[in-house]
Amino acid sequence: MLPVLFKIGNIEIQTYYVFWGIALISAMLWTNKRTDKSGLPVKESSSVISYALIGMILGSRCFEYFTNWRMYYDNPAFILDINRGGVSEVGAIISAMIIAFIMCRVKKISFWRLSEAVSPAVLLTMAIGRWGCFLNGCCAGVPGHPTQLYYSFSAAIILSIVLMVENYNSRTGTIFKYGTTTPIGLGLYSISRILIDQYRVEVNTSGMIASERILIVCAVISLVWIIVSIIKRTSRVDAERGI
């Protein structure tokens, strides 16, 4: 493992933060291009994404407090100790989606269209960032199972599927009122996390158990989301005619 990438004097540059930083920057740059092409208002979309990013960061940590509340209740000083406890990818995604939904209503833009523009970048973030987990040695699996790489590869595969679906919809001129790539991505992510998490060292901890329950709910919501979107689909020609 390589928890410290390099040193600048006495300052250690952590591999974990470098990879997740690269992942987030790459995702933001790609998202800006995608939102611009989607026809969404750039200013309002950027504002929503910024709020969602803040919600993601806070949610990833708050989920840790929620699932391990007893430790923090007994030791309140631990709340401000960023080196104690961890962050949750599940908490980050859920909180980001909730904040984005609320802010889209405030800014009066389509949450469904924005989520379709952003979701591939979210998967890219996980595909790159999880290498930081691997080199740092966190989120480890039982012997013989590099779960961090499982997460990375599964995110890359799901991203490929999402982009193929997006390209197919574009070629056929099919428009889904509530989108398809976001629920497909969320559903496949939920299933992959449930399967891979079984190989995590801390599989029976309260945090992992809570994550699994939330992921099951997300998988069900994704299925319903896809079904409703398929029912509400139309062609580009019909949409232009107002049918």
C-alpha cells in the first residue's frame, strides 16, 4: 500500500486525498460540458451542483455519525476529530441527490434532466477515487478480496452501460420524461455495492448494515423509476409536435 504519495518538506501528501481530488475535479469538468450540451441553464445548474457537492461532503460524514452514534455520544470530542471514523459513499450519494432535488425546485430547473447530465460523472468519480482507497488501505476486504478495486471496476462497467444506453436513446430519438441513465446507474450501483460489501472486513458493523438497507431501498426506487420512465417515454418527433 502507499498511503503517503510524496512529501513536501515535513508535509505528507496523502494518496487517498490526491486520488479523490483528481476524481472530483475530473467529474466537475465533465459535468460542466454535459450540462452545457443538455440545454440546461448553466448558471442555475452550476449553483445546484455546488450545493449538492456541499451536501455530499457533509452527508458522507453525517452518515458516519448516524451509524456510529453511540461512540460519538459517549465521546463528543470525537465529532471534531476528522482522523477518527470515516466517510460514507452511500451517505454522500443520498444526501447529494436530496439536496439537488430541493435546489432544482428552488431554481426551477428539471431535476430529471440535471441528474441525467451528472450521473455519469458520479460514476467516474467512484471509478477513480476508489484507487485512493486501495492505496490507502481503507475499505479493505477479507484476505484475497481487494474490495476497493471491485468498487472501482464495477463503477467503470456501470458507467460504460449508462453511456451505451444514453447513446442508444440519442440514436433512436427516444425521450424519457424522468430519464433512464440515472435510475439504471443508481440501481446497478446499489446491487454491486450489496454484493461487494459482503467481502468487506467490517461487513457486520452497524454502518455496513445500515448501508445495505439503504441500498436495497435505492434498488427498489430505481426499478420503479425506470418503469415509470418507460411508460412515460415518447419520441423526439412526438415531443416536438406536443403529443
